[in-house]
Amino acid sequence: METQTEQFECAVIGGGLAGLCLAIQLADHGISVVVFEKNKYPFHKVCGEYISMESWGFLESLGLPLSDLDLPIIKNLGITSDRGFVLNHRLQMGGFGVSRYSLDHHLFEIALKKGVKVMENCRVQNVERDGEQAHYVTTSLGVFRADVVCGSYGKYTPQFIQLHENQDTPNNALNYIGVKFHIKTEFPADRIELHNFRDGYCGISRVDQGWNCLCYLTTSRNLLENRKDVRLMEENVLYQNPFLKQYFTQSEFVSRQPLMISNVHFRKRQTNSDGIFLLGDAAGSITPLCGNGMSMGMRASQMLAKELILFFEKKQGRESALKNYQLAWNAAFGTRINAGYHLQKLFGKSRTTDFALRTLHSMPALTDRLIALTHGEPF
Ligand SMILES: Cc1cc2nc3c(=O)[nH]c(=O)nc-3n(C[C@H](O)[C@H](O)[C@H](O)COP(=O)(O)OP(=O)(O)OC[C@H]3O[C@@H](n4cnc5c(N)ncnc54)[C@H](O)[C@@H]3O)c2cc1C
């Protein structure tokens, strides 16, 4: 294995949204950063691709000219039950649609321009700490040295990261799968819909390239009960919702091959592991029902960048950076994650969901309050 001589002030494991946003902000402050990404850009990801408006200004501040990209601005929400009820609601903050293929690629290019070293096709295999300052990051492309290591590797915790057992073991938590397609169909650009079915829900909203993102989450049990056959599960379970049946049977699929992830759990994890700063889904993930995991990852990158900049400017030590980041993270996301967990219980159940939607239909102020719990103010 090649041993790289290059040393970096900061190494970032995982070049998704959270990792790239962090790297860009650090590079803006003259900090040398390397990002390790196991894939090659651009690439697709399972994600609903709806971003809460809270992140618009932040992304533009990183150098992403969103206003020039002609993206769909989403202001209307429709939620259906499999019994055919539709709750329509005007979103106060709303969001916008952009595919992860495009978004992560834009951020990758900005990072490169700002001097971040991005190692593609490069999987991190281990991190070892040597004294106070040095970390040795072993990757498929060699060993790198960095003063600070950040983990933004997403929802699957690598083996070399130690999390407290009680926070990250699945135990009796539900095990989900996520499936995504891009489709072409008649669909208003300013609308997002969430369609419930037994033990799951499916979102649809416009993204770039005139595509719509059709993305659903369900329990792995649903798939097992349908011989692990996604198409069969869609026909037997998702089609019970008449709206979904229409989208699945009357749309043009950009590719009929689904993009899939399994073994997904939603929970708060922790903001550091043995001195490695964690952000994005690595620190905690929220049910996609709340639709704001991406904004959480970006906001966490901003909070962490602030602490790391103080650390590199020698205005605070490592321990206080770890502590301050943890406090900021809990204050920003604790309520949101709990709200997502409880809201999730109202969805994906035929009778309960139908009843909840009919109740919310007559109480628009309550609907506004519930939705507000799932996102934060612009940052
Ligand atoms: C079904 C579903 C729908 C969703 N819909 C939405 C939505 O509509 N809106 C929203 O805001 N959020 C949504 N989310 C949540 C959102 O996708 C995540 O919160 C967001 O992607 C987290 O970003 P991240 O940077 O932490 O992780 P990721 O985007 O997953 O990035 C992690 C990166 O790390 C890389 N990596 C992992 N391990 C290694 C390694 N060892 N070495 C090198 N690289 C590595 C991966 O290849 C990946 O690129 C959804 C989630 C699911 C499951």
C-alpha cells in the first residue's frame, strides 16, 4: 500500500452533502482538507430530493448559484391515505427539488475549486490516533495523516467507529428499506405529495432535468413477505393506494431498475467517537417523513465548521470544540428528531393515517405547527 506523504489539517470521511459542505467552509478559511469518497461523482443516491427552504441561503453562501439553476420551488403539500383521502396544505416555508446526482456533483466541483483534495473511489478502512494531534487514516488508496478527522459517512456506521451500544444497536427498532426512481409524468412543479400505504409511504416531487423523484420507505418485512421482489411488493402493497397505483402504472420511468438501500434505522447517534467529529446521518438521522435530513446535515456542517475554525485558530482546544459542537447539535436537532419519531407513528397505518389526515384537514393551524417542528429557521 502506498503511504501518502501529504498531511492535512482536516480529513473528512464521506463526500455526501454534510462532508462536502464542511470541507468547503474549512477551505474558505484556509484550512487544508482532504475528503474521502468511496464512489465517483456524479452518482445517484436514495433520497426524496426535497430540500427545506431553510438551506437555500446557506448553499448559495458556499458558492452554489441555486437561483440560476431554475429549480422547482415547492409550496404545496398533499398527503393521501390508502383509503383515498387527500389532505392538501400550503407550506409556510416550503422547499425546492434537486437530484442528489446534481447537488452532490455541484458541491464536489465547488470543493475542488476551493482547493479541497477529494479522493474519489477511495474507501476509508481505519483511523488510528497517535498522541494528541495526529490521526492516521487508512484508505484503499493509501494512508493519510490529519490533525482532525470528521466522519460524514452517512447512515451506515463503519466498523472502525465505536458508538455507545445503547444508542446505535438496532435491537427492536424497525428495519427499513428505501427505494428511489426518477420518473416523467404530469406533476405540478410546486407540489410535494406523500402517499401512505401499509407500513410505509412514498414521496413524489419535481427535481431538475424535468424529472420527478419517486421515493419510498417501508419496512424490510414488507419486502420479505413479497419474496424479496420489489415489483411484487409494489403491486401487492403500494398499489393499494390508488394515487400510487396511478403513478406507478402511468409514468415513464427514467430507469425501471430501482435504486435501493436496506438496513436503515432512524435515531440520534452521537457527535463524536473517540475524538472523531461526526456529522450528517453519521451523528443521527431523521425519518424522511420530516423531509429534512439534508438540511440537518448542512446545518451540522455549519455548526462544526465554526468550532473547528476556532480550534485551528488556536482559540479553543480539542475538548472544548467537541463539547461545544455536541451542545449546539443537541440544541438544534434534539426536538426535531423526537418529533420525527413520533410523527412517523401516525403514518403508514391505514385507519390511523386516514383518521389523522381527516383531523388535520379540519385543523390547518395544528398542521402548520406539526410541520414547523420538522424544520428550523434559515441559516
Ligand atoms: C428513503 C429516504 C428518503 C429521504 N428523503 C429526504 C428528503 O426528501 N429530503 C431530505 O432533506 N432528506 C431526505 N433523506 C435523508 C437524507 O438523504 C440524508 O439525511 C442525507 O443524505 C445525509 O447526508 P450525509 O452527507 O450525512 O450522508 P450521505 O449523503 O449518505 O453521504 C455519505 C457519503 O459517505 C460515503 N462513504 C460511506 N462510507 C465511506 C467510507 N468508509 N469511505 C469513504 N466514503 C464513504 C458514501 O458513499 C456517501 O457518499 C431521505 C433518506 C431516506 C433513507
